Amino acid sequence: MKAAETQAAVIGGGVVGCAVAHALARRGVDVVLLESESGLAFGASGTNSGILHTGFDSHPGELETNLILRSAELREELLGELGVAVWPCGAQLKPRTEDERTAVLRLAENARVNRVEVHLDGDGSLIVPGEAVTDPVAFTHALALAAQAGGSTVVLNARVSRLAGTADGGVLVELATGGRWHARAAVNCAGLHADEVAHLAQDHPVNVYPRKGEFLVFSPPEQEPLEQILLPVPSTLGKGVLVFPTVDRRQIIAGPTAREREDKDDWSVEADAGELIVTRATRMYPPLERAGQIGAYAGLRPAGREGNYVIEPSRRVPGLIHVAAIRSTGLSASLGIGEHVAGLIADETAIVFEPERPLPTPQPAPAGDSWWERAARHHGRSTEAPPSR
């Protein structure tokens, strides 16, 4: 079979892959987006919190931080174009001990270095007005639909089985089903499986493992809506459990857990998830005691054993770029990642970019299940919540 021609092949239809396709389409690049599942955002992109972080607490100067900060700037420009609902509800971190007060002051200074707006209340709480919530599946689909409106093609059930360089400096991308593309550039955004896709090119940029994060979903208690994201004061044990409203204000979610796992196909909510979440969440938001628990879901975040945010050209195949170990901040950083990868492609290949242009605003996909229910059912997992009380 003769290979179809395209300027760029993007492997992976999560929020990062769709953001890369969108950034390239905005620059006039012909793109084919290849997703191994039967739909977009069935992996980490459809099972996260839906929170768009500002980067107030990210380590200054790191690539991850820079991409989160840049994404916040790009969202100001692109949200209207994408037609995605975002609720800038803000976030609060409320210290309860002297050690936590000290930690909050350090976070305020970190935010100042990152040039993120924060405020300290009289009770010592840190307010981060720029933190927001969205529907992560709708966000991902909007990026893909806008890219399609700009001329890109999305192919589902397209598992890549071979990657190879070509004599003319391009990349040959072959599918398990037999499809073939000859691309001037290819981008590996395969999430949990980015290391496996890299191995097809004889590259080993990072080993990716699943860090499981489980969430519990509640109906809001009557007359006590949650109007902002409640963030715990982080400790040496990690960022901890947070409590936040969904963008439609119809549900409240608490989580996540953080479990180091090996099975990239285990999307189950484990039996003790409630024990790990509810007490911590209720301490932050006491009305949760009166809320009805209606569901649960688990996300597998693609974490790197040797490091995170590994974005680099292949050492074996010219024109191939790996975007791997984009952990839990991938939704927040996605627009910045798309722009960054577009810059790498401009540097590494002979593709000529057109001046950046707006893309037509896509029609939103029909509403169905809540985004967290959609992914859980796709993976054959119950959305019912485990006992927690």
C-alpha cells in the first residue's frame, strides 16, 4: 500500500496531541491526528480534575512551569475561538497550623516569582483568582474540531505499529490496521504509551508508568454550593486531596489519591479510596458531610521514572519529536506544549509555516454523560462510588 502524504502526523488524541494538532493547523500545516482508541480523550485527558492551574506553585524556571504559564496567556486568546466553557472560580489554600502558614507564605513568594496573581487574606489564606475549572473532554474535542476545521484529519482506532525514517528525511508511520503515512514530521503524544511508541523508533527518552489518581463525585448539599477550588496546603507527602466544583456547578469532586502503579490498563477505583479521600476533603469543606456521593472515577497519569515533561527530538529518526511523561498538569500546560512543539518542528524540519491564523469556532459536541462517566464506562469500570463512611 502506498503511503498517504501529510506534513505532520500527531500520535495520540488526548489533550496534548490535540493541542499540538491545533497549534500546527493554526500555522497552516497539514496534519493527521492518529488515536488508537475509538474516541478522543479516553485516557488521562478524560479522567483528570478539569482544573486549569495558573502555575502559582510550580518550580520557577522549569519547562513544565514555563509551559503552564504560557498556556494561561494563550487561553486568554483562544478560549473564545474554541468555544469552551471555563469558570474562573479561583482557589483558596487555608492554613491550619504554623507550619502551614509558613508554607503558604513560601507559595505566595513562589507565585510572585512566577508572576501569578495571588492574595493573602487576613486569616492567612492564600487566594489564587486565576485558577479555573473546565470540562477536559470538551476542551480536548474543541481543539481537535478546530484543527479539523483548519484542514486536519482525525483517524480513530489507529494504533501505530511502526515508525521509521525515510530516505528524504521524513517519517514513515504505519498502523496495525495497515494504514501508512509519509510525514515531514511526526509527534509522539501517546500519553501512557509514549515510551512504547518511542521504542518503535529505537528511542528510549523516558520510562512512563501510571500514577493512579482516584476521585469521588458528590451532588452539592442544598443551599451550600461550592464556589471555588479548595486546595490543601502541600506538605512533604505531596499536594494532597482537593475539593472543587465542576464547570456546570452540578457536582462537587474530591481527590485525587496518588498511587504508584504498573498496570496501564487498571482504571479501577480501589476499595479504600473513600478512606483516603473523604476525611481530608470534609476537613476542608465541612458541608461535604451533607452531600450525596454519586460516583467515582480513576485516572492514570503518565509519570516518568527518570523525569517529567520530556519533550525532545528523536535521536534515531529525523523529524520525530517525543512528548512524554506529561503528568497531571497536562491539561493546564497543553496550549503551551502545542506552541512549543510547533517551534521545535519549525527548527527541526523543512516545513514552512504560514502566518498564524485563527481557526473557525467549532460546534460543540452533543452533551452526553458527564466527562468522568464517559471514560470510566469506556474502560469497563463502574462509576459507582466505593463505601467511604
